[in-house]
Amino acid sequence: MFPDDAAAEQWFIRVRWPQGPQCPHCGAGSRRVQSGAKHKTMPFRCRACRKRFSVRSGTVMQHSNLGCQVWAMAIYLFMTSLKSVSSMKLHRDPNIAQNSAWHLSHRIRAALCQGGPGFAGPLEVDETYLGGKRRNKPNAVRKQLTGRGPVGKTAVVGAQDRATKQVAAKAVPATDKQTLQGFLKDHADRQARVYTDAASASETLPFEHESVKHSVSEYVRGQAHTNGVESFWSMLKRGYYGTFHKLSPKHLDRYAQEFAGRHNLRDQDIIDMPGAVVLGRDGKRLEYEDLTGDNGLDSGARG
């Protein structure tokens, strides 16, 4: 499908604009577009606002020096690799610089961040923690970690709709009631029935709610369990241990949303999955400085 950059570029154009090129600069999205303009990088020109643009304009591909063939190959690898793709593999396969491959991979993750679906339920909600084991850390670090359990790790909260099997995930700074309830309000319908474990943060949820007590080896009671979302955690951790080996808290949210986005597209045909990523690029930008700056848990995608 992508023997060269020109073929890959035409594929991006067909997927993004199935009814013909549309200006990304005009608020109304003008279709009064002149095609085939004699410009090295901007083959389209809007007759309304008179600005030039390309299929990359207004997407995570904007200002990228990588060819469309590399982008198409990378998107395909991302969508067909259940445990994701390391920047070293993206560096070796298309033969590009490793820092370019790292930036490329995070741009694709930004395109996979689709926002919060409105789950009608029943809904399973759980949290997990990612980070190195304390016994493997240097002595200087271990001395700073006081307490038990997930000390020194970063929390990720997730939800799965049992009816649609769709998943939402988000890296969070804490797993208190305010954070958990805020996540649920963003992703669940008010009438949804929610199933959780017996964590104290899930008490007094403003939803019809039932929980199981893992502390006393209770994992299923009737319809109450969190096995579905825990299966998603298993895949996320396989990527963590087997592909990346380390995920920094700064970028963890983007990784979590990558796995959620790929999970939500898994029932589509392989040829349709990269197209869904292309459609998710619009209105998103992720510059290299955003990745290397001190942005905390910010997902890095910006309008």
C-alpha cells in the first residue's frame, strides 16, 4: 500500500478528507480548495482564507520532517503490536534517528487520546500502580521511600464498560475520593451501575454501586467483580515489563491512553485501525519541547 511517500500521502488524504480536501484554517472548514498548488510542501490552497495547507496541517504530523511512508509504517506497527512498540524498534525498522522515533511514538499516542466516552454501564472501575520494585532501587532512593504498598509508584485509574468493552484510563497523582469520583463523572453516565473493589476511595460514590473485598479473597459475588478492567491492566503491564522496562510518571498518562485507544479499536479490521488513528490527529499538536519540558502528568497533546 505504501511503496513510497507519494502513495502514503494520498492514503492520508483519502482517510482524512473522504469528500475532498477541507481547509483546516477556516472555522467553517471551507471546501473551496485549490488542489495541486505549485508548492514544495503545501499542495492545497484555500480560496476563502487564501492560506496554504497540506494533509499534515493542524495534526500531530505538522512540522514533522519524517515522510508520510514512515508515519504510515509507524501507525501500522502501533496498531498491530498489542504490547506497543519501543522507540528503538521505530528507530531501526524505518531507519530514522532514535530521538525522532521517540517523538514520533508520542505523537501517535497523542492521536490515540480520544477523550472520555460516555459509558452507560454496567461499569468496572479499578486502579493500578506502575513503577519499579523497591528492592531494585538504589539505597539512596529506598531511604526516601517510607510506608508500605505502592509508595514511589504512579497510579493509573481505569474503567471498562461491560456492554461495549470500551476502556478509559488516566494517570492520576492520587487515588482519593475526589480524584476517583472526578474520573467517573468524566466517563460514566449518572445512571450507570458501578462495580469496584473495597478501596476506601470508592465509598460514597454518587452511583449505584457494589464492591468486592479482595482483602478477604472475595473476587466475584454475583455480578460484582472487576475482572474485565484487571485484564486491561495485565496488558498494560506486559507492555511496561516487556517492551519499555521503565515508564516515567511524566509520560505515563500518554502510555495509558495509548493502550486504552488500541484496546477500543481491537475489533476493527487491521486496515481500518490505522485510519482511526489518522482521524484522531486533528486539532492535536505535540512539539518536542513539550515532551522534554517539565509538564508533570500532562498528556502533552494541545490544540
